[in-house]
Amino acid sequence: RLNVFRRTGKACPRCGTTVTRMVVAQRSSHICANCQPLQEEEARPNRKCRVLPGHQGR
């Protein structure tokens, strides 16, 4: 859904929190921190990360 797309600095239509814009991989993302909170590390599903040659893993 594009409820907050291009609404940077304006109120979220759902909760009224100010919409923020962040750039991820050179792409804009518009978010409402109240309606779209970050997941806690423990709540994320376990994923196996691939380590590319020449890079260090976690």
C-alpha cells in the first residue's frame, strides 16, 4: 500500500505520526514509525547469510 508514499513531513493518514523518508540501496522509502515499527532482532526469522569470497561474515 502507498498510504504514506511521498508524504514526507506530513501526518500519517492512519495515526497522525509524521512520515519520514529514508534511502535504502539508492531507493526512497517513506515510513510511519508508529505503523511500521522496526522488528526486534529476536522477532526476525532465522536466515542464513551468505558470505561472499573476500568478505567477512558476522
